[in-house]
Amino acid sequence: MATAQPIQIRFERFGGDTGIAPAKPPVVITDAERPKLIERAKRLLKERDAVLVAHYYVHPDLQDLAQATGGTVSDSLEMARFGHEHPAKTIVVAGVRFMGETAKIIDEFSKFCDEHPDRVVVVYANTSAAVKARSDWMVTSSIAEKIVGYLHEQGKKILWAPDKHLGDYVQRVTGADMLMWNASCVVHDEFKAQQLEEMKIIHPGAKVLVHPESPRSVIAMADAVGSTTGIIQAAQRMGAKEYIVATDGGIIHQMRKLMPGVNFIEAPTAGKGATCQSCAHCPWMAMNGLHNLIETLEGAPGHEVFVDAEIGRRAKIPIERMLDFAKKYLPTFRGSGDA
């Protein structure tokens, strides 16, 4: 059993200065260990009356386990909907725990909102409960433009947080009046148009699929832009033999399962080797693994999520607004699990 080394990720704060966020990859497992760990996890899921809800970006082991045990592999919207509606006693989420903000950052965001009381606060799912509690609506990438478009039709002005690239895309699609918080995803921000152009020369017949958290110049080169689910559906719809995929490379596992014989290529990032921060793989999604899943199911401390009761009450409002909107205005989408 190999020990993974912690890494330090640089990020830009709202004011422009640089911060450091640690990310520790899971314990590396061997092919010989894997089958026993999977069987152990299956047994624990059943004993705990638990269901595994996995994001497209996590390790294939967890994606396959979720599908094999009645859970789901999907985007953030369907993860929320699936977990909300599932009767299991325990929901185990293989994704990212949004607890990175310090009290200072929360205070800065609250101040930013207070300075613009005429705007509806719309936040992305990739935020802490405290940020959601300060908002009016929560969105995911698969529903963002629909909700913002709905608010725009009502004459509402938007304060958007945190991802500036997704906000810019939604603003251009909907025409809404949007004021942006200054932040971006460490994975998608590294996709660059120049490197993508060079890859297209090597693969002239490939279609380009881009997540809207990517910079505008990369989105401009896309044959299709969409959430993780939207990217998969676009590939199925377009029927090409080769795709360049500009989002976290974890999604390619499901794409290959759904479309065998099709060549999927990770879009290039700005750096290589030591200069590459994410290399098209979210370091926090990568913290999910079979070992810490088993630790979670066995009740190890530090895994269960606790939210302050008042923050939880307030954060629930924008989340339920999104889920109610999805029920009314979107056809029900089920993730790629067996349930």
C-alpha cells in the first residue's frame, strides 16, 4: 500500500492576492488489493443502509461501485436530487466538501452582497453552506443559464459567485445584468486556447467539448458547451469518432463505457509536469478513494458532515428553490447509476 504525497494548490483570492490550499490524494492501491476493498465497501454500504452518490470526476473505482450498488454517477444537480429523494438512511457523497472558506472570506462575501442589495444573489453549488445561506438561489452548471434566464425575464439583476468564467458564459447566453465575484476553478482555468488549437491540428477530425467553467477563449473553440451531463449527451448526439474533452478527465471513464470504440482525449492544460497545477484532474475530487470510503462507512471521525442548524436552515432555502425549479422546468434526468 503506497502513501500518496500531499500537494499545495495555488489560487487567486477575490482581491487578487494568492493563497495556498492543501490537497492530499488517497492512498494508492494495487490491483491485488482492489477486489477485496470493493467487496468490503459493498458489504458496508448494505450494512449501513447507505447509498453512494459519486460525481463524474472521482476515481473510476468509486464510479463503478456506485453504479453496482444502486447509487448514481452524475453531475451536481442530479447528485443533489438523487440524494434528496433516496430513502437510504445514509448518503455517502464522493465529491468535494466545500469547507475551504475562512471566516474572513465569508465576511468579504457578505459585505459584497450587502453593497449590492438590489441584486439577487445566485451562487454555484461549489460553495460552502455559509455562502449558500447568504444567497437567494443555488445553481449547478446544468441549470445555471435556465435559472438566470428565468430571473432575467423577471427584470432581476444578478450578483453571481464564485466562478467568473461560468458567470461570463451565462451572462452572454442570457443577456442578464450580472455582477461577478472574482474566482475560478483550478482545473478549468488551466485550459488555454493556444494549446487546444495545437491539439486540434494533431486531431483535425475531433469535436471539442467544453465545460462552461473554462475561459472564454476556450469556449469559443467548442463544438458543444455544457455541464458534465451535457458534455456526455452532446457526444452521444454528435456521433463523432473522436472528441477533445475540456473538463476534468474523470468524466472520460463514463464516456468510454457509454460509447465504446470512440476516442476521447483530455484537453491540454497550460502547464506540463511540475508547472501543471491540476493537469485536468481536480486534486480535491482525487482525494476520494476506496480506503477513505471504507473509513467513512466504518464510522471513522472527520467524515460525517455537520452544519450549524441556523446556517443549514438558511442554506436549505436556495437549494430547495433550485430543486423545485428543476422539477417544474426541466425533464427529470437520472444519472448513470442503476437506480
